[in-house]
Amino acid sequence: MRFPLNQRTRQRAHQAIDAAPDGFFFAPPVEPTRTLGQSAKLHAMLADVARQVEWPVNGKMERLTVDDWKSVVVASLMQEKRMAAGLRGGFVILGKRTSSMSIREMSEAIEFLYSFGAENGVTWSEPVEVPGWVR
């Protein structure tokens, strides 16, 4: 069973752990993974970037695919520093997959893309929602 944590449920969780016999397993809480809406938004934004921005690859400017941009953005956001040799030469950046990102991490990726897009003149295909209090 799952319960939202508050003062009462937190006490009950402590009691349940204290009462559990040795050998029982405890699964610590984990942050919820990204939503399908966040995933769709990220991919739409990556498609906009892929259509509008050239990026240096092997010393020459070219248009990257959505998957290439996803790799660049995730590695940049997570500041990955792990590389492995490819099976037939070359290198592979080892890093986090967007499917395992938390809601918070995916929000950071979307904000990161908005910032990158503003710096590189990207026009977003999805209109930016302005909060009502701003209008």
C-alpha cells in the first residue's frame, strides 16, 4: 500500500519498521519518474531544436537528430564524465536515460532546453503558456 507522507503516516511507517521481524525487506521511497506529458514536451522541444540549430560535430557544423540532441542535452544537464570505448572503435558517453529521470530531473531538462533555445534563437512550436496573473 502507498500513503502520502505526513506526520501521522510517518509515525505509522516508523512503527511498522520497528515491529517487522528480522529478514523482512524494506523498500525506501523513491522519487516518482517523469510523466508522459513531460516526455512528450521534451521530445517536441528536441524536435524544434533539431530543425533549427546546427551544432559542431567532429569540427564541422551539422544538424543533429532528435536522439543526438537528447544525448547532448542529458549529458550536459547531468554533467556526465564517463566514457567507454565502443565495441568497434570510437567512444560512447555513459549516462542517464530520460526514461529513468524523476519528475524534478525532467523539469530541469525542460527548463535547460528553454534556456538553450533562448540563447540560440529557437522558436518553439508549442506556444509558451503565460500565467494568468502576468497578463
